[in-house]
Amino acid sequence: MTGVSFIVTVYNKAVFLPAVLGAIFAQEGDFAREFIIIDDGSRDDSVAVMERLCSGRTDVRIIRQANAGPAKATNAAVKAATLPWLKIVDGDDVLAPWCTQSLLEATSRLGTRFAVGRTVIYRDLAHVAFPEASAPPAIRRGDLFAECLRNAPCNLTPTLIDRALYWEVGGCDERLFIQDFSLLLRLSWRETPVLVDRAVNATSDLPGSRVTDNQRLILKETNQAMIYFLAETAGLPFAVRRTAVERAFGRAWKWQRRKLGASLASRWFWLYALAKLGPPGLASPFLASTLDAFAAPAGGRP
């Protein structure tokens, strides 16, 4: 019998925790399990709520740390894990009852160390629903890496990751605040995942509930993660590097145009045009400058 370590990162998620932890504790399947919940310096009642919900359970470990961001919190929790598989869950995401078992079965059938299911959106925490399946879900090996080259395809909640693989790719990059994209990029470069065609979790669409509400931050960190990846990964094909560079300049230009009104005469458009249409590699030396496009306004959010 295999085993799964459930990792839950929490920052000011008190209102979500009854649904989130209830769904995790109710996961179907015959596998060993442990639950590691890390509070990343919450300022609401998250700690009190999780202690109440976990009272009397011997399979739960609660970790508290000063606020350091989700990347560092995830690594700290994974270091405490002891079982072969990691089921990482955001503090406002709700798992379908079949989530973990479906992902485990898919990895077993195709012999992979990494699986990804589908996500649905919920807008009412009291009524989180999942479509019922009339047949076993289709599974296939999928090119998640190609999706990562273009955009962040998902967060970590719909994934199942072999714990050894997690550390083989370096875990979450603690140079970044956000944990998801950089880890998915490195995982999918190392290991082709099995994709499970079934909704395995629901994620919140409630205003202000997620880090990803801060689009400036997530786009900047997507580009920063790609810069690190290109610099630190040997053997990348030329086409991969070209696509990555073009997309990075595209994010910078589109942000400047949509949010700040940049014109076709701006340097952001011409850098994007250079990356898209210019001779190979000509735009690469300017890649780090894309981070400037997402600089916080004076007195704005970090």
C-alpha cells in the first residue's frame, strides 16, 4: 500500500478551512496518509480554526512560521513529509472526493511520477460541486511543458508529485514568492506527466481570495522563473528558448499596453517585435528588462 502526504499552505484562510480540510480528510481510497498544515504567519483566525478542526487527530502535524510566502512555506511543509507522494493543496482549494485516488491510479497505470487533473471554479463556498463521471476518466501522457512555455497552466492543487521527484528538481524556488509556476516548469521538463481528464479540485473565484488576484506580481514572477530556468537548464532546444523569450516579451508588452496605455512607439512593443520577428537570439540579452514592465507604482503593492 502506498502513501500520500497532504500539504496545505495557509495564509489568512480561516473562512475556507472547514471546507478545505473537510474535503482532504474525506479523500476516498485505500492508501496511507498524513496531513501537514503550515500556517505562513496568518493574521486572522486560521490557526485557531485549523487546531479546532484537527483536534484529536494523530495523523496531522501543524507547523507555524513567520510570513515568508508560499514557496518557502511549501518547502518547509514538504521537509516534514514522510510518505512517497505529495498532494499539495492551496488553502482555499477544495478537493473532489476521488481526487487523490484518481491521480494515484493514473500514475500506477502509466508508470509516471507526476500526475495532473482538471480544475473547476466555485463561487459559493457553501455549494462546491463536481461533475459526476459515468466512466473511468481518460488518461494520457501530456506535454505540460509546452503549456508552461506559454502560460501558467494550473496551480499545484490538481497535481500529485512523487516526493523524490519534488526534491530532484529543487523543490519550490525560494528566490520567488509564488510557488506554482516555477515548480511546474521544472517538473514537466524532467518528467512527462499523466493527464487525468476529470475535475479533481475546485478553486475559488471569490474576489481577493488568491495571490493570483495580483496579476502584476504573477506575471513578473512568471518571467523571473523563466529567466532562471533558461539560465540554469542545460540542453534546451533552440525552439524552446525562442518560444520562452518571445512569450516573456509578450507578457511585458501586453501588460504595459492594457494597464498603462503603452503605445506602438514604446520600447515594450519594439522589444516584443524583436523577440517575435528578429534574428534568433537577438532579443535574449534584453530578457531581464521585461521585469521592469511590472514594476510596482510608487506607493503601490509590492
